[in-house]
Amino acid sequence: MHTKKITKTMSVCPHCDCVCSPVDHLFENKYGGDTSWYCDGCGGKYKIEYDSSKKCLISPLDEWKIDIAVVMKYQDIFVVVKGVAFAEGSRGNFDDSNFPYYYNEHTCPVNWMRVECLYDSKTENGDPHGLFEYVGYEVYPDGGQDCNFDWATLINRVNNNGD
Ligand SMILES: [Zn+2]
């Protein structure tokens, strides 16, 4: 056994100071350039301009990625999946009008459920889009990843809103 020291270059989010995103791959072409990123901490977007000497200029953009808790149902069974919305100007300024289409018809439920397969033996359908019906959403709750979070209250609130 031995140790190996690995050095990573990380960007610092200009919105919240989170050191969340590795940027070493930006320097692989050695030409420099620019790109943009969404912070894993606060969801704020920022521009990264870089050169071949690994110097970066990072500036905030007024765009946001917002985590949302999407409630779906099949008969009396509800599931909550983590989704995202994108906003400009302020965090609440996002368009949710395509969410029913996106979750009912567009996206394979296997992707949001992280299971290997969903299979309807009656129709022999191994890709049952539309199996779960979109009910509505809320902004993803702080602490929602805790297994003690009260998801039933969130589900009932969304279900009763008819969002
Ligand atoms: Zn941030």
C-alpha cells in the first residue's frame, strides 16, 4: 500500500463561496476559453473565463437552477422525484407549464426512479411512460434528503392544491 496525492483545481461560486466544481478538464485543451456553470451548493450560474496558465476569471450570472420535488402518482401510490427548473432574474422566475408533459410523457420513469426496469406484464411494456401521473411540485425542501423528512405532508399539500 502507498498513498497518492491528487490535486484538483476547483472554482469558487461567486454567489455563495461554495467550492463545489472541479475545473481541471477546462485546461486540457490548453487554449483557454470560457464556459458557464451552475453551483451545486446554491444553484447560481456563473461564467468562467480561463487561459492556458490556469488563471480563471469567475463572474456571477443572474440565472439559477432550482431543485424541485415533483409528486407523481399511480392509483393510491405517490412517489416524489427530484427535478430541476431553470430561472433568470430571480429564483422564482421559472416556467412550470411544461412539467406535466415532461413528467407524464417525455421522460422515462426509470430515469427518475433509479431502478433497473419498470415492466407492465399486461401490455408487455418495458418502458411505461405515463405509468405515473404528474400531480404537481414544490421547491425541493431544505433537509429533504433526510429519511426523517415528512414527505407525506408535502405529498398531501401538493395533491390537494391540484397544481
Ligand atoms: Zn453557489
